[in-house]
Amino acid sequence: MRLRQTWAVAKKEMRQARRDPLSLALLFALPAFMLILYGYAINFDVRHVRLAVQDRDMSDASRSLVSSFVNSTYFDLVASPEPGSDLESVMQMRVAKVVLVIPEGYAADIGANRGAKVQLLLDGADANTATTVLGYASALVAQTNAELMHGTRAAATAARVAIDYQPRVFYNPDLRSTRFLVPGLIGFILMLTAVLSTALSVVREKERGTMEQLRVTSLRPSELIIGKTLPYLGISLIATVIILVAARVLFDVSVAGSYFDLFVATLIYLVGALGWGLLVSSLSNTQAMAFQVGLVTSLLPTIFFSGFIFPIRSMPVFIQGLSHIFPARYFLVVLRGVVLKGAGLAPYWKDILFLVIYAAIVLGIATARLTRREV
């Protein structure tokens, strides 16, 4: 490969990109815009759930339990139905999504070291939200139990407790879903922009007829392909920096690991994405077709088969097997390990190896098709 010829193609591509400021602005602004949009729109944290409380005991102990719910910021007290009220209608009328029922004798049972029972009614129409709210309520009740058992009112019971449960959460102590989603957004945005920019670049040559002029030059196929992809590799790396800065400023998500490890993993991932864009361009004759094919083959797999939003382990076995052919699955594992856990690349060598193999195969197929058809 002759570096002068390759660099000449790269300079031509950069000059062409500079002459199209709208497309260039989109390549830089779109990643940050999508990060802001998805980072704020996709959030699995459930807070300020409307809570109704039917306190039939009206004791200090029952009020303490209600306070633990309200002070947690997960629940907002919006109603206090009287005893005998139709609690189902409270949820049907959307007054509250959760109803806490504290029966008579609650404080007496606690004072006598007996098990005190409370009832929690949930609106299960939204199963995901209901599951999250149930987890919140269980944790709050467990915390209240621990406080009671270590208090003076239950000293005898506390003496019999053999386990002191003190959970610690690593890497995301606040359990914020944004910290989990932002690295996935990085992989999603980079795949989308890299594939579309490369695919549209090559197909644009076809539509303008300049590909025929390149065919009669002394350029080798490898020089043409590398020259056309290098500028977009650089643009994608700059977009990565923009995304990381936006994630740090807007969502307080910083890179806990080595920036060099992050750069190596991202570079390998981007080479595979650019290779896929070249392959899409070899299958398309118009920019509209390249855009549609690139969008479908990069956006949908990255969302549904990578673990970006939906856990892979909860999918059917067939879908889990199918997810192994998509590079975003492996890149997100490495990315979350480096960004959130501060790990190096050594624990993820299998994922890195797959990304290298994927990039080599895709680039090989794309080069063979473009060589045969276009140059």
C-alpha cells in the first residue's frame, strides 16, 4: 500500500466533508444530541410514586412507617382513605398507584414482639414499574424492621438476631439507571454514526459518477478503501470525546478506568462499524437505500441484541444465541467494565478477540465486494 495515494484519497474525503457543513455538523452534533435525548428520556428509576395510606392504627409506630415511605423520596403521599373505603377504586381512578394499609393493632403487635402485618396494594398494569415499586417497599419495610429490632422496644428480639445485614453496592452505589445506560448509549451512537457516514460516503461517489473516474486511476482497492474510511474514523473518535464530555457534565458519568484501554476498545469497535458501513455501501446504489439499510442493520441490533436496554439473560435461548453475532454485545461489556468498574482489558480478552475477528471478516468481505464491483 502506498501512503501517498492513500493520504490523497483521505484528503479528498476530508475536503468533501468540509464542503458539506450540514453533514459534518450532524456527525459532531448528533451524538451529543442523542446522548442528551436518550440519557434523559430512558430512565428506569421510579420516584415520586403516588401513595395512598389507610392507617387504621393511628399510632406512633404506624406514623413512623408512613414517614419512612414518604421521606425516601420514592413515594409521595397523595391520599388517606378512611377505613371501609373502596381501595380498588383509588387505583382505578388514578388517585394513587400504591395503597399502604396498616391494620389495627399494628403498634400492639410490635410492642409484644409479635409479627406485625401490613398490606401493600399495587397497580400492576405497568409490570416493570410495579416490580420496581415492590422492591422499594420491601427495602423500606426491611429497614424499618431493622430499626425496630435494634430499638429499645424490641431489645429481647434483637438479642436473638444472628445476622446483621449490611448491603454494599459497588460501581453504582446510588443504583442510578443513567450510569448503566450511558455507556450503552455510547456504543449505540458510535455504531449508528460510523455505519451511516461511511455507507453514504461511498454511495455518494456512485450517484455522482466519480467512482468511474477513480476506477481508471492507479489507485489500488485497499488504498481507496482505507483513504475513504480514515477521515470518518477520525470523526468518530472526536465524536467519542464529545460524548464522554457530555456524559461527564450532564450525567456525572466519568471514566473510572484507563483512557488508553477505552481508546483501544473503541478503535477496534469503530473499525468493525466502518467495515460494516462499507459492506452496506457495496449492497446499495442510492443514498436513500444505504441510509435505510444502514439504519436497520445498526440501530435495531444495537438496541435489542446488545444488552443496552434489555438484559440478554432474560431473552429466549434462540435470541441469546443470535445476539452473539452482533459486535455491540461485546463492546458494551468492555465499555461498562472500563467506564464504570475501572477494569482493564485483560478480563475482557474474549470480547476484544471477537471484535477483532468481526472487524477483519467484515472488512474482508466489504473489500472483496467493492473490488469486484466498483474498482
